Amino acid sequence: MRLSCLVIVATVAAAMASLAAAAVLAPRAGAPANVAPASVATLQPGWFAYQPVGDFESAGKTIDTPARATHLDAPLDVMVEPVSQAAYARCVAAAACPKLKAVDPAAENLPVVGVSWREATAYAEWYARQTGEDWRLPTDEEWAYAAAERFRGEPPVASGDDFARRWLAKFDADSAVARQAKSPQPFGHFGRNTRGVADLAGNVWEWTNSCYERRAVEATGETRVLTRNCGVRALEGEHRMFMSDFIRDGVTGGCSAGLPPTNLGFRLVHSRASAVARMMASVGALFAAL
């Protein structure tokens, strides 16, 4: 019996080592290795000041988005540059992504734009299959952490319950932001921030996975969700915007309020915890089979 236990322990230890290596290094079974590895910046856990996504109200009146201390709990790999036109074209060639109007398959140094949230998600799912890692769109919190000093969040606007007055104030605040060149610029044009991530808050708005929410702020300072609409997602760039998930061009419609974004693009992130979670699930299955 003791010998059997030792054999089981040794088998499990070997399996854990093998699974750990596979989870971090190897594509999943059957996934063709036809994508170039992305340049990534690994962000370590830490605290940061953050304005949550959505609209907030207190005592029945709309208020400015309250800031709060937020913590990134696990290391996060972030693509240094947004996804390129050439990278997206490879997904189209694999019949995994919808075609776009203007994508140059040779443009490795230009961001893909004119992309809806749905198409960005399709690319993320394809890229994850190719690499065997859980690459995905970032949450708004993760994007803000990666942006560091370039995160602008929500500009302050007029408080009160007059929606029209607040909408006009938001439009004026957005319009006051210095506009960048309208055409997408080559990678590195806007430089890197202190976390080593390039071109954040340049002239490409980037999709996040965060849904639009409306929250009530209680007297205790706690918030509760009143409504959540996952057909509308948060975009980050020169400022935060909300956009319907099927929209490719913010100028044509689908913008919640304010100045519409010029270029809709995206970059992906990968949580280090994802590989560990897969490994532990596999080890659990192995124990169950013993």
C-alpha cells in the first residue's frame, strides 16, 4: 500500500511538472503554430487609482464617476503594441475572423482599426487557440492599470439630473481633448509609458471586455448595480467611451455620448493565473482517475 502511494505521488508530481510546462510553453493539441509571438510587457500586481466603468447616481441624481483604490491581483501579460493589420489578416485567412474594409496583410507595423468588439473577440479566441494560452481582451480595470499615467478615465462633467445639460458638458469636455492625426500611425509613434506599453491613449481607441453599467452610490459609499448592458462595451483611448459591440466606426453611430472615437482597435492580455488554473484542473482530473 505504501509503495502504491509513493508511485501515485511520483506520478502526480511528474504529471504536474509536465502540465506546467505544457500550459506555459506549448500550443494546445492540434493548434498550428502559425502566429508570431507578440511582444509583451509583464505587469506585476499592485494598487492604483481607478474610475469604474459606467454612470453613477446618488439620491436619484447623476454624479461624476467616483475614484477608488483598485488592486491587480495577479501578474498580467499585455501586448506592447495593438494587434496589427497583418496579424488580423492571418486570422481572416484562417477563416476565423470576418473581413474588414481596409486591412493590409503586409502591414506588420500598423494597428488594425475599424474593428467591432465582436470581431476583436473572434481574433482573441483564434489567437488563444494558436498559442495554447488564454489571450483575451482586457477588462477596463486591466487596461487602466496598463495605461498607468496615460489613463484618463472619465472627464468631470456637470452634476445633476438634467441629462441634456450633462450630455453637452461631456461633449465639450471630450472636444477639448487635443485631437491626434486621424489616420492610424506606425507602432511607437506615441511612445511607451512607464510600464513599457506602447501607443496607449494615442489615436486608436481600444476595446475592453467591460460592460456598460449604471450604479447607485449608497450613503455608506458602497455601490450597487442598477443596470448592466453587455451589448455596450467600454473603449479606452484619449478618453473613455461606450460603444455598441457591433460597431466598427464610431463616427457612423453607436456612441453613447460625446466626441466619437476615430479608430477602433484592440490589444490582448494574458493572465498568468490562467495557465495555473488549467494545470490545477488537469491535476484534479488526474486524481479523480486514480
